[in-house]
Amino acid sequence: MRIAIKCTSPLLQKTFVSYLDEYIYEYELADIVIVDSKNKKSEKIVFYVGFDPQANLQLPFTKDELFDKLNELYKKNPRLKKIQNTQEALEVVIRKLNKKHREKIAKLMKSYYAKR
């Protein structure tokens, strides 16, 4: 999940930062933007939080409710599902490459120190 937060309420802004710390990205890099005002338009997928019955997440909410609703949004939205699958695939490739390069470096270091 890559999330940007654009709330007018400082309390909501800090709450989301606290709850979603590891998922927060700059607006340009985010998949979803969390807003507390219906008037905010975005080219990103908007996750609206408020007292409004049509809000994605009703106030007040718990951390578990927030994650449940965000996961629901990811599962329902084909664009987000594709992004998430692509990210997971890239992470696997990166892990494999890191392991491969780590092994090569370790082998080079062993051979270098064995010659000394």
C-alpha cells in the first residue's frame, strides 16, 4: 500500500500518520489519497473519511477498521490489485537479485582474503 494523506483536520492527519506510518508516501508516488473533505479532487484513488454515510470510512474509527476498509478498497479496485501484484512481483525479483549479489560479493571477499 502506498498512501498519501491530505486531511484538513490536524487531528485526523496525525492519526493517519501514526496508524499508517510505513505506508505513507509523497502524493506523487501514492496509489491512494486519504481525505476528510468531499470537495478534494484527485487523479489518485480517493479514500474519503467522514461522518457522511457515503464515506469509505465512518468517523469515529479504530485502527483495525481503517486497515479493513483499505484492504477492501485494494481488493475491489482492479487498478489497485494490479499495482499491488506488480509491487509484490518486483519485491521478489529484488530480493533474488540482492541475494545473488550478496553471494557474489562474499565469494569475491573470501577469495581476496584467501590470497593474502
